[in-house]
Amino acid sequence: MPESSSPRLAPEWSGAPDGAFRPDADFTDEQLALALRHANLPILLGSLALLTGDDRWIEDPYLPTAPPDLGDHDTGGFEPELAERIRREAAATLRAWRDGSLEVADAPTPERLSRILSVMLAEQLPDDYGQLLGEEMGLYRRHSTPQVAAPENFRVAIVGAGISGLAMAIRLQQTGIDYVLIDKNDDVGGTWHENVYPGCGVDTPSYLYALSFDPNPEWSSYFAPQDELAAYWRALAERHGVLARTRFSTVVDQAEFDPATAGWTLDLRSVRSGDIESLSATVVVSAVGLLNQPSIPDLPGLSDFEGPVLHTAQWDPTVDLRGKRIAVIGTGASAMQFVPAAAEDAAEVRVFQRTPQWAMPHPLKGQPVDGTAHWLNKHVPFYLAWYRARLFWRMGDKVWRLLQVDRDYPHLGRAINKGNDRLRAMLTAYIESELADRPDLLEKSLPDYPPYGKRLLIDAGWFRTLRRENVDLVTTGIGTVTTSGVRTRDGVDHAADVLVLATGFKSVDVLGSLTVRGRDGRTLREVWGADDGRAHLGITVPGFPNFFCLYGPNTNTGHGGTVIAGTEMQIQHITALISAMVDERFDSIEVRPEAFDTYNRELDAALEDTVWHFGGTTTYYRNARGRIVTNSPWRYVDYWRRVHQPDFSEFITTRGTVTTAQESSGGAGQLTH
């Protein structure tokens, strides 16, 4: 069996080989007692169940109630007397673990993991969810490693040192495979290095926005700011020794495959000097992602504006916004963060809105994480892993059904199914409560499309900000940009000192910044067209051997959660293919056209049942012809099953000059990695 499909505990305190987080058993009785007073009781019970292997922690009377909202539900609904009993018994158990008198339980089965989380949340999780949970918790190994040493000339070139490229580099570092990481910037972090606009931060819970095998136990807040995210990724690169193999301030202009050598030649250009050089690699991994190229709107007169014009993804921190009149074009995720921050210092902020956004409250948005939580994460076995697992389910696959169209739903149009309609009612009530005394703003701010038709945002104070005296929301279309501001189609001039483009990215122009030339000389752009990228599992493309995409076409998880989870699944798939190349001495590996076509037919059929295909609004998910290019229709667990272990019958491999067609009944189809 492949290593990645065998449930094997990586005990967090015994030096797990793939870097799983290890709690520290060095603490006093007093420190433990103090921390347990503030512990999340459902998470604490789940931790004790894993540590001891004893079912009593997940049976009556230790059965929490369901969380009433998106908060942490620390009390679990327990009465004070029972809560105190849980803390006392937990203290005794954790002291025994610290002192070495408690024998740690054997690895949990996937079924047990699903059962424990079901009890913790008072809802039934899918029976087949446990294996994925174990990987996300760092308990089961999920990546493949070659069984023999790679040839001396075997090298992987990773293009892009953002989240996915850095994670790929760390996994290759752990396997001992030679690689080079290349990025146009002068540091790692990708979007979290580049996006430095005021208010910038993550709108996914911080604890989800981290690698499963090296999470951060000490986030300062539940939704971390940009500088802290950038520091986390930089620390990862330093801790795992990636920087020594990274080429910064270097652009990859082209990557070309040579059938004669079964290798790639990359044309590199120095950002500083402009010097050109070539680099050879056996494998190329594109980690440039979908959110790489800022989208600049085609507005008449934009170049005539005499003040600073700033895209949120290309921010100039030297521009002082204090006392300025700011015109903001766009109302998406970056505007949701920027406008409340800018309104604190600017004389005036005028927002030009094309489409209103659904935004939901989160009880932990803007809240700091206290030191007690940090202590529990660092010292209680499985505590941090369970915290992340709860978020993974609640912010991810739990909400997937809300995005699936019910063709028989009687109110199809305002919503796409019953649950989606309930969500619409809840969000509507929230917006109405935020704008209760401003009917003019309410009319402008209530969307007329189903929730999730566009990305559902976490409210960062947007609606309260719109009520400020120095903020104005304009819904009349823009006619032209003038030298001194914006003129709307009704002929009204809106003066501005600074123009801010919160207009997102060219997400459907997949790999638009990189020319990739395949086996027959055609480029990916020629194969795909300008905005219609397709790949098998979002990873491989026929005609492009030894080339893999991370965060490629149709891999964005539009129903929630975190892009990092999907990226790690893709890395798992890619490392299995690379391991096969090393162990079997394959010169090349390439997805079969028929496998590619079959997958994309299944993909298109599944997308037809989603809220994005239903339409009703413009969105960066779709190209000019209406095809959804960025988003995946699958649940995390569905996609994980597809990528977890490659089906080698779907690939063409070569050794030397001999092409070996792998069949599902033998050959590489039975490889174990």
C-alpha cells in the first residue's frame, strides 16, 4: 500500500519525520491549572480521547452541545459543575502524560477520528472523512518519498515562492530531491509579501491558514494581519532550509520542454540587472497560482489622473492617505478590508460599487488570541490539531451543500436551495441591522443574487464604515476618470486626491505571466486560449510532460475553508508522481489525453450544479464565455480521493527511448510510495 494511504500516527512529541507540530511537556502544575480554566472544553475532551485512547471522554456525560454560531463555543454547553470536573480530570491525565506514567494510545483509526469530531461538534460527520482529517491534523503522513536516491542530474524547478511554491519546496527538501525555487520578488510569501495595503489580512481563520505539518500555535488574532502572515511564511522558509535553494528577484520568461532530453530549459531574467540565463530541470512545478496578475480596469481617462493610482496588490506604502480624498473602485475582498482602515485617516472615502457583496459576521473577527490559548496549543497534545480540524470541517465541507443548485426549489432565483435561502435570510437580517437607520445605504447594499454567487466575505466593519460621515457609496456607473477625480455616467464629478483600484486579479488568465512550451512546440496559451485553462485534477496537461500546476485551473475552493488544504493535496499527488519517476527511472511522465478529457467532462457536469454556473452576477470565477475556470465543484474529501494516490494507468511514462504504457493491472500502476 502507498505510504500516504496507510493510517500511521506521527506522534507530535516524538520527532515525526515530516515535521508535525510537537507539544512541549515542560510545564508546572500551576501553569496547567491556570490554562485549563480557559480551555475549550470540547477540544480538550477530544485531545484526551486521542491521548488516552479511552472512549469515556466522548461518551455521556461528556457530550458537548452544538456550537450556536461560528465562534469557538468554549464552554461546550456544560454546566459549571461538570465543566470543573472535566478540568480536574484533564489536569490529572496531562500531569501523568508529562511525568511519563501515561502510556500514549496507539494511532487512531480514521473512523475514530470522525467519531471524535462528530461528538465534539454534536453533528454527524461523513463516515469516510477520518483519513483526510488525520492528514490535516498531522497524524497521518500524506506525502510520498522515493525509495532510492534520485539521479545526480534530477532537479525540480518551482516557479513562484508564494504559499504553494514554498510548501512544495519544503516537501522536496524533506525527501532529499534537488530543487530550485524561483521568484520575481525579493522574499518568499507571494501575495502576503506583495499585498501591503492598509487593513490587509486574511479573511480565513488564521489557524486554518497554515501548513498542516507545521502550523503556527501563536497567532496574535483569529484573523491575522498581512505582516504576521508574511512573517510566518518567512519563518517556514528559514526553518526548513529553503532559502539556500531560492533564486529571488528572478523572472521565468519561458519554460520549454525538449523531447530529446526529456527535460526543461527555463529562461531566467534578473529583475535588477536584466541579465538572461538558462536553467535546466527535469521537472517544472508552476506555483504562480490564480491570484498573480493584478486586474487593471479599462476605464477611459485612467492614465490622465494626476494623483497617485494604486492597485491594492501593487501598493506604495510611501503614499500618505491622511487627510486625502480617496476614490475606491471595487467592493470585493480587498475593498472590504481597505475601506474601513482608510476611513480612519482619510478626509473622504468614496466607494464606486458595481455589485454589492454578501458579507457575514464572525464573532472572532478582530479579536486577539490570548496567551492562554497559545499555551494550550503548545503544551496539550492534539489541542492545536483538533482546533484546526474543527475549523476545517465547519468552514469547509460543512457548507458545501449551500452551493448546490436544487432545480426543484420553488424560490429558485433569490436562492438555489433551502439552506442557501436560510443563509440569505440570515445575511439580509444582519445587513438590515447594520444599516437600520440608513435606508438609502440598505437599498444599495443588499445583493439580488444568491449567497456564494460571488465570494462570500467576512465583514471587516464594512457596513458600519459606510455609515460614517466621511464615506460615500456610489452605485452610478463610472463614465470616465478625469485629471482630478471620477465622473459618473450621470455627469457628476467626484473629486479625489488618490485613486485606489480594488479590482482583484486576472484569475482566469491562468499562468498568464509565464510562457510554457510543451512537447510539440505549442504553448499552454495556444492550447488553452487566453482565459480557458484546463488541467487533469487541476495539475497536469497532455503534451506537457514533467510539468505540474499548483493552485491551477478549477482548484479554488469556492465553498470556503482554505486554499492551503487543497494545495497540500496537490503536492501529495505531485510528490507521488515525482517519486515514481525517481524509483522507476522514468524520463518523463505525462497525463493521457483520454484521462484529461474524462476528468474535464466530469468537472463541467459537476460545475453545472453549482451557484456559480447558476449565474445572476459577474464574478472573477468565469471567463468571457461564461465557463468557470477558477473554482472546483468538489468537496475537499471528493477532491482528496481523486488526487490522494495517482492512478498510473492515466499516465504515459518513458524510459530512454521506450514508451511504457502503464495498465491498471500491473506495472507502475502498482507502485508503492
